[in-house]
Amino acid sequence: AQSVTQLDSQVPVFEEAPVELRCNYSSSVSVYLFWYVQYPNQGLQLLLKYLSGSTLVKGINGFEAEFNKSQTSFHLRKPSVHISDTAEYFCAVSAPYNQGGKLIFGQGTELSVKP
Amino acid sequence: DTAVSQTPKYLVTQMGNDKSIKCEQNLGHDTMYWYKQDSKKFLKIMFSYNNKELIINETVPNRFSPKSPDKAHLNLHINSLELGDSAVYFCASSQDRSNTEAFFGQGTRLTVV
């Protein structure tokens, strides 16, 4: 079975500061890894994904994440945040094909960017 | 064009009622999902269909019954609504069961009073 742990439930940060949102996963098989963002009262939008290949993945809105297999981590980073980045961020893994490819989500991290 | 659309966006209803949420995707995907987001924002899979065939049923009460009339539509019918059913329900789709990328609808906020 797969599981995802987001280590911080809330991350307050000042505008233009760097931020890292931490994600660890557990799986006995290879998985795909994702970060989604949810703005208030909206659906989930894909920020970036790791399927294979380069372990540094770049996504939308200046975000990037690094897949670390040995540490089973997939931390999300942005060098300089904006007020508009305030949202809930979810790390997820996808179950294997024979388990229907469902997404298993972490508990979410609320990023709050202050002026 | 909205890739994954759900209706209604908001649904307020009394305990004991029966209600349905509809979902449509225009991406040509084979696989569709229903997820539930609780009051703590935790997201959990409920059902998944692949080409109209049920492939995931995550120990959801029998009061919840998904129906897929074709691979572009996945509806969720809920009987005898309970207070605990209050949540945001998200529909999603992916190209296939490999799920290299899932696209989500805007969600349906269900409030049972």
C-alpha cells in the first residue's frame, strides 16, 4: 500500500521569501508523484509531476520539486513567493495500474503568504 | 471549454433526502474518479470507472451509487443523506488507469442539514 505524509500542516511566509513544502511517501513499488494546488473554493490544479527521468521537476507558477528515492521525498520549493500563492497544497502518489491508478493524498499544507 | 465539469456546484439538502451529482469530461479520457474532501480538507478516493466499468470501490456505504452511462460521464447518486455526508465531492479524469495526470472538476459542496 502507498501513503503520503506532508510534514507541515501550515506554513506562514513573507512575500518574496523562499518556501519549501515537505512531502514524504511510502510505497513498495514505483509510483508517480504529484503536487496539486487548491485555491479557496476551487478544484485541484496540477502544479507538477514526476513520472520518470530527471529528479528535478519544474512546474507552473515558478514551483519545482525534487524526487529523492533514497529519502522517499518529493519536496516542493519556490525561490520567491507571492501573495497569490496563498492556497492549500497537496502532495499525492498514484497507485499502480492494477490498483486503478487512484491518487493517495497527503493531509495538505496551507501556505499563507503575508505582505 | 471546461475539461471536467460538475453540477451542481453547491447542494444544500435535508437529512434523508436522495440527491445526485453529475460529472462530464470532454478530454476523451478512459478513467474517471470520485473523491471526497472532508471538513479538514483531506481527500480520499471513493470510486473509479474505466470505460464504464467499476474498478475501485473504496468501502463506501451502499447509499452511494456511482453510474457511468458512457465513458465521458460519471454520476454519483446518494440515498438517505446523513449529516456526515456533508463534504466537497470532486470528480476527476485521467487518460487511463496509469493515471499520469488527473484533471479535477471544480467540486460540489454538499451540505446536509
